[in-house]
Amino acid sequence: MHFHPSVFDIFKPTEAQEATLARVRAATKLYVETLDQLLPEGTDKYHSLRLVRDANMWALVSVTRHADGSPRTHENP
């Protein structure tokens, strides 16, 4: 598998990306809080919450990176 050389680098998101990241985080937080209130305690609930956490992580990555791992920038939307 080929990764872009910067795939493991840390870089600062653009202002527009920061705004999108904040919206995604807020939506995920609301969803997790709702699931936490509605789902019965148990392994299935905890597994569901972990999967939502994983989905949130990949959603955040998709805001800042292209499919090949290269960073999304103003010049490279």
C-alpha cells in the first residue's frame, strides 16, 4: 500500500477545516450522548460507542486529507 509521504506528519488545518472539524465533533458528541442515554448498558452499547469514535476519527481525517493521504490545503482543495 502506498501512502503519501506526509500521511503521518502533523500539520495545522486551515481555518475552514477547523470550522468543519468543530461541526463534526459537535455532531458526534450529540450522537454519542443520545446513544448513551437510549441504549441499555452492556457490551453491545460499548462496542457501538467505540465504533462511533472510530467513525468520528476517520471523518476528521477526511476533512484534512485526500484519499492518498496528502493534505488538503487552500491550493489543493
